[in-house]
Amino acid sequence: MEVGDRYRDGAYLAANPGWHEEDAPFKAAWIHALLERNQLSPERVGEVGCGAGGVLAGLRERMPGAAFTGYEVSPQAHELCLLREAPGLEFRLADLRAENPAVSFDLLLCIDVLEHVEDCFGFLRALKSRAGYTVFHIPLELFALSMLYRGFLLSQWRKSGHVHYFTRDLALALLADCGYEVVDTCYTPGYTLPHAYGWKDSVANVARRLAYPVAPDLAVRLFGGYSLLVLAR
């Protein structure tokens, strides 16, 4: 069985019934802020591994003049995407890498995807020619507390389908090795989303809130709870 089979045979949907759609407005808001900060107004936006389509739908509300195309390899997720289709927003059950080489975008989104892809190096190199700019959202799951709590990474492997784990430095090194030039980065505080992960996480959230304003990088390395948002070209 290959890693990607779980996204096609329904196993991933069974373990994650909402396909993380509850997090989509949060992600769309951070992506839009990143684009505004860098004065980018893309007319053609694509997303690889768009899940149930919530991020693109959220960006369409903020960028009504742009055209959005989502690519998804999971038939189950694609069915959810189709509920969101609207003028200027379409979804394709396809792998962008297999599309005609002429298919390209001003901006390509790769949001919480790299950690799922078996060959993340080949995946990144294949996508690089598809857009002038790419936005990545990468969970930072290698932190001190995740090393102390032995069940965390194993849970991410089994339930969430994460087969790679990153620190900020490892994520940026991966992008650089695959030919991307990083333009801007920021942390996104995923721990603030209303998920019930138990009392241990609630205690860690207190440490995150106190430490991050004082020493952001150190807080992320110690306590986790953040992802890295990257604008690259």
C-alpha cells in the first residue's frame, strides 16, 4: 500500500470526516494578509491538494476579481469541493503535475500538503514551473514537547497522514534545495483554533501565549502549536 492510497480509498475521510474544513477561514485570512503585505494581487490562483475547497472559497470572498482552480486527487474530497463551485471558482479531480505543461498560475497554494507527500522533494520540483509565486503552509511538529510526549508524532502519522515532520529551519532548507527563493515568512498560531486536544495541550497553550511575545522562535521550538506560512518564488 502506498502512502497516497488513503486519500483515494476513503480511509483518510473516515479518520477526518470534515477534511479539516473548520480551519479553512483561519488559513485563508492569513494567506490573504501575507499577499497584501507583499503587495501581490494575482489574477490566476491555483491550489494543489485543495481538500474540501474551503481555503480557495475564503480567498475568493476576499479577492473577487481573481480566478481560482483547485486540484485534488481524493474523490471523496473532490465531491465536497463541488458543493463550493461558483463563477471564478472551479475544482478538478486531477494531479496538477500531470496537467499540460502550459497550465500555470500567478500564484499556487500548497497548504498543509508537504507533510503528506511521500516524495516531497520530487513533488516540490515538479510544481515549481507551475507558478510565479507559491504559498506554503507547513506544520512545525518537531518541537521539544513533541519529543517528550511519545504519542504525538505517531498520532499525526496514523490519523492525520503526516509522513514528514518539520522545524522552521528544515522546512526552509527543503524549499531552498528544491530551487525556491523565500520572499516572506510568518508563523500562524494554529493552537488558537477551537480544537479539544485535552488538558495537556491546554497547559501548553498557556506557555505558548506567554512565551511567544517575548521569544517567538524559541517558543515555537519549545512548545509548538504553530505552522510556517511561506511566500516563495
